[in-house]
Amino acid sequence: MALRIRATRKEFEAACANGCVYGEIRGKRGLYVYAELGAEQEYISSPNDDPMTEYRIFTGCDVYFAQTREQLANGEFEAEDLPNVTAIIYC
């Protein structure tokens, strides 16, 4: 399973292999994330994808979580991170 990260247009366009992206994970409790990206792969769309949304996929990512934007901006991440995951970024 891949982790879906919502990014701003600027972050989405600037994302590149071995780069990084800031974004958020939506759900009951929104989390802010910083992801160190791995290799970019070709994104294969899913029937559940929104046709008005753009997607990109990266493998081998390390993802760090924060509860607030301020914590994210200051690099104050939660104790646990997710190493070596697949990240789908979208905007």
C-alpha cells in the first residue's frame, strides 16, 4: 500500500527523485508530512483517482510526521517515521 500525500502545486511541481516534498495526509486527523523522495516511477492511474487531480509516485521514500504546520516548519517531527515507503503525491 502506498501513502498518499497532498501537496501544494509548487511542492508537486518541484518534487524530484532524491528530493523532498512537504504536504499533508488527509483523514479524520490530518497529519503534516515531510518526505525524502526516492526514485520516481510512472504513475498508473486507478479507477478511484479523481480525473481533475494530478498524481506522481516515488519509491524508497522516508516520511516524517508532524501534528501542526509549525512543527513541520521547525523540523519537530513525531518520534516515529516511515522508512522506505512508496509515496503518491497529488495536487
